[in-house]
Amino acid sequence: MSLRMKQIIVAVLSLFFLGSLLIVAWIEAHKHVPGGRPPAVVTGVNKQCVSCHEDKTPVIVAQWRDSVHAQKAIGCYECHQAEEGEPDAFRHEGHLIATIVSPKDCSRCHEKEASEFLASHHAKAAQFVGSLDNFLGEIVEGPLAAQNGCWQCHGSPVRFLTDAAGNVLRDETGKPRFDPATWPNTGIGRMNPDGSNGSCTACHSRHVFSKAMARQPEVCGKCHMGPDHPQIEIYNESKHGIAFRTRIHEMNLDSPTWVLGEDYTAAPTCATCHMSATRNQPVTHDVGARISWTLRPVVSTKLENWEKRREAMKDVCNHCHGPDFVNAFYEQFDKSIELYNEKFAKPAQRIMNVLREKGKITPTPFDDEIEWTFFLLWHHEGRRARMGVSMQGPDYTQWHGFFELAHRFYFELIPQAKELAEGDEDVLAVIEEISQMPEHQWKWKGVSKEEIQKIQQFYKERYGQ
């Protein structure tokens, strides 16, 4: 073998050896990063935090290593640092820190996102404490139902255990003792010890703080589900939800930017419509900025600046649909909300008002059966019908919505109101006036013989009976 050939062989083997070393080094650097991100940058006081917590809470450290924060040298202390006088501050390994990382803390780096969030209804979610929903939880059902149910989505004031003099109790390390009735809590409107409202980790779960997670519909579905606001169930049955599940691998959920029509085209999620960027508008953390109707109360109303809000939402829709399609959808939506308002909600509210004015029901919520009937009518069936229409969920619009709403109205609310009237002419006059409305004629004046024959003929031809 010539000297030249030997030199070539040695060079090739050397390259293979060097490549092997580089591969081993890369694997070592990424061994704590399941997602294959660049390695964490651990600096300053965070070295002390990480070295200890890798033993005490290894999953937390592993999650942090997999975050964008870790790549940018943003560690434990940058988020948990506290100032003297903060209620939840305590000395830990020579540094003043706080357990709760609030939107105020996050705003040190994410000022725009925090200010948008604080302007949203999410930040005000804990204000439901004075509502009928919370009365049901705390009084009718029992306080633990509210603490472990309602408050975990809405949020609540975070409090500390105190002594008789009102001083905060602390453990042997000086850490303040949270009241377990209010902590742990990641409710979206949590009222924090530092005076801020909200919990960023409701959507960006700690300690990864993943954008991809916040873009998934399941994050919203943690709270937006169930009999009174089943947005996640409606989304799952809609064309949007079906497209997302079918093409989730094409969604590019982990993209640093996530612009509809540029970074992904497969399907929309909750974030797409309510928060994320398009080619014409930036991302927003005010989830109500594109909502034109409020679908929460007894009677739906259009929100302030609803035209501007609707145009923002239409911009999202127009990335996937033509303007005729979008405009026609909104016409269907508006008319369906008006149907709910005029046929069921306003008449039912009138009946409840006159019963209360005439002393037929007491001021105490939910101690009369008709109050439960009315609550279910607007808070459950009524919301489902309205939300089903808004998100193109036909089954929730019809069978879980208007069908059950109509049954509740005609066969529970009206009979119960007549029974409570006990001959009171004022109450009966309101019920009679409602019964004379054209949309209720089928019930109290009947349907024509021709219409009945038409229905019967249809079933005979279709089903042979």
C-alpha cells in the first residue's frame, strides 16, 4: 500500500472519530432536552437553584431546560425574585424570592402581553365571586365545591394564614403559609398577593411556558367546557375541530411566529380566531378583542365597539373563506341570537321580574324551584344554543341548545309561573301577553290541520308510517 493511500485512510478514520466525538457531545448537551432544543444557559444565582432542584424537583428543572427561557438564560431567579415588603416574599438560600409568579412579574419582559391581558375579561374572571354561579358553589353546594371547582378556573384572592393579630404565619424557614382554601390556584383571574390579577400559567403551564401548549384547543377546554359553556365540545364537533385533529401534524404549533396563512394553513384553533396573528393584525392577549356579542348573560347584547371587534374577527375568517361566506355566516349568527333573545330570554326574564315584584318568589336565590328552571334555561340551554351557533356546532345549537331551551320554557317555566300566580291578574296578564306573540302561537293556538297533514304525509312517505 502506498504512503499516499495510508495517509488518506488515516484522514478518513480521523474524520469518523471526530464526527463520533461531536455526536456524543451533542447528545450530552441535549440529554435534558427531550424536544431537541439548544442547551440551557445557566448563569449567576440560577446555578445554585438548578444544582439543588435537579435533585429535589427534577421534573421542574427538566421542563425549564426545555423552555425558550432556558435558552435565553432566563432562570429561576429572574421570575421568582421579590422585593422587600411583598407579602409572599421570603429569604431562601440568601435571596429574596416569592412562590407566585404573577403577570406583574412576567411584565418585566412581556410588557405588551401583560397589559393586553389585564385589559381582558380573563383578568377580571375572579369578579364572578358575587354572581349566582358562586352563590351556588359556596352556599347551596358548599364552599369546597367553589374552592375546588369554580375558583380553579375563575381564580380567587390568594390569602395567607394569620394569627389572632393578623400577622402572616410563616414556617421554620420564614416562608409564608398560604391559606389552602385559596392556594394552589392557577385560575385565569387569580388575585395575587402583589396586587395584580391573573395567572399566565393558566395557558402557558409552568415551567416550560410553551407557546405550542397555549395554541392547543385543550388549554382553553380546561375551563371552557361543560353544560354552561361547552366551547371545547362545540369546537371538537365543528369542521374546524375536525380539520385540526386530522392535520395536527401540519400545524407548526412550536413556531416562534404563528401567522395564519404563513406559518400554518391546516386549520384554526381557539387561539387562531381569538388571539393569534394574521397578515393584517398582530397577536393579542385580550381574548375579547374580536368578539362582537356577549353570550354569557340572560339576554345577549352587542359589546362596545362591536363593529371594530367584528371586523377584526372577519379578518381571521377571510384568510380561509370568501367574504360572501363570512358575511352570510354573521347574518345567520345575528338572527339566531335575536331569536334566542326575543322568543325565550326576554319573555322569561319578564315573567321572573313580575313574579319577584309581586312577591311570588323570595329575594333569596335558588330557594324557589322556578329560579332553578330559569337559571338552567339561560345559563345552560340558552348559552349552549348561542355558543353552538357562534362556533358552527350544529348539534349544540339544536339538540343541546334550542330543543332543550324550548322544552324548559314551555313545559317547566310557564306552568310553574302559572302555578305561582295563584290568580294574580298582573302575573297572568304578562303570561297571556307572551302567549299571544306570533312565535308562540303553535303552543297556545295550535297548528293548522293542513300543517299537521303535511308533517304526517312527510313521515309516511319517508318512513312508511
